[in-house]
Amino acid sequence: MSLVTRFAPSPTGELHLGSAYSAWTGWHRAREAGGTFLVRIEDIDIRRCKRQFETAILTDLRWLGFTWDGEVRRQSEHFADYGKVLDALDAQGLIYPCFCSRADIAASAGAPHGPVHGPDGPLYPGTCRHLSTAERRERLRAGREHCLRLDAERAAAQAGPYRFFDEPRGWIEGQPMLLGDIVIARKDTPTSYHLSVVVDDHLQGVTLVTRGEDVLPSTHVHGLLQKLLGYATPRYAHHKLLTDATGRRFAKRDRDMTIRAMREQGLSPEEVVARALAAARSSPPP
Ligand code: GLU
């Protein structure tokens, strides 16, 4: 089976050394195996994502020589694909509307038994999971703002055990409850990061997902969704996050670390790639 990798940036800022390293990983793995390298723009957050950043990211990728195969897939153009999968999960009784505001969730975090902490902060306490059908219907009829959440416990029971392979960690047993009742469709957009990434990796035939180790907890949820939806689980390679000399992660806010800034300083693409690889070597291991 031919290797298919992808780089899936959210256009909320310019490409910096850390994200360029991520792009290099996917591109390099595909090229050394004679496989396919895809680029996908994850722009479901319509408020934060900007076309100008998308253009800048693609310009930087081309300049670096990380050419991709086929068309760039833009998630905001595929809401119908995610909608179909949402309907399938709904038909299995695995999702529910959640009317809680951030303040409601923060308040329940102060409740006597809460909150349960996950790797990304407090888990949703499940308030709206317990609403009666009549109450739910009433709130929906009144047009109350809501997101949709996955009922993690039911989903876990239905899916049964699952695992995924990560390089360099090896086989990892899926922990379906790790992130709790995750948002599967946001209030402001008819999908979520978790849903669209799983659907797209499936539709695009991605066989190796290369991405930062900060997303590793999410892979437990992605494995769960893949099992529920009957999708093949790709192989994963969660790479380390690049840090500067002081051990701080490179991020979009580091202006001088953008690829554009380095280009304007007169560095060549080869020098930028060498810099990313050197930073990767000196960053703490995953
Ligand atoms: N859009 C995500 C990001 O920019 C990508 C995560 C992934 O590769 O699944 O962090």
C-alpha cells in the first residue's frame, strides 16, 4: 500500500519554524517512500482563519520545496461531508445537544464533585447529557444556541477496545474517555476539529498522520471515532515540538521565527530546513 501523508495547518497565522518542521516531516516521509503528500487547510473556525494566512502558508511551503500532490482540500468547503457523518453518529444515539455556556461549565467545575481534569483541562461535566427528551426538545424549539457533544461512555461501550500505532511509541491502547464528552459540532460551525480531521483523513486515504505530540491525547478520540464509523485507523507519528534555546515552544506569536522573516533575512530554503532539523535534534525527546 502506498504511503499517503498530509500537512493540515489552520490558517490562523504564518508558518513558523515549528510548523515548517511538521510540514517537512510529512513531506519527507512521503517523498522517501515514493508516496503522496497532501496539504489540507483546516479552516473550520471561520472567525480566526484568514485567507491571507492560507496564501502565506502555501507560498512558504512552495518556497521551502515541500510541493504537494493534487488539490489543496479546504475544510470550509466540505461541511456537507461532516454533516453526513454527524447524522450517522446521531442515528446511533451517540451525540447530544449541549446548551451550556463557558460560564456554566466553569461554574460546574466548582461543584462538590468536579471537575475531572483531562490533558487539555477540565472535562465537560455532562450536564446536558442528563436533560430529559422533553427538555431537550423544548430548548431546541426555542432556538437555544448549542453545540453537539459525543456521549463518550456510550461511544466507548459501542466501540469496544481499539488501539493505534504511533512512532516511536509503538501500540497504544485507546482511552475513549480521555477527553470526556468532546464537542463534535461547535456552536458556530457545523463540525469540530475532531470530526473533520477523522472524516478527511479517511476520505483522503491518509495512511500515516505526522503531527505534533501535543495532539496525541486527541488521537485517542480519533481512534474511537474511526472504530465507530468503520474507518481504517492510519498509522501515527507524533513528533516532538520544537523549542528555542531556552526550552520554549515555537509558536505563531514568534514573529522572527516565521519562514517569511527568515526568507527576508536572506536565508535559503535549505538553510531554513537545516535550522528546523537542528532545532528538532536539540529539542527534548517525545
Ligand atoms: N489543524 C491542526 C493544527 O494546525 C492540525 C492537527 C492535525 O494534524 O491533526 O494544529
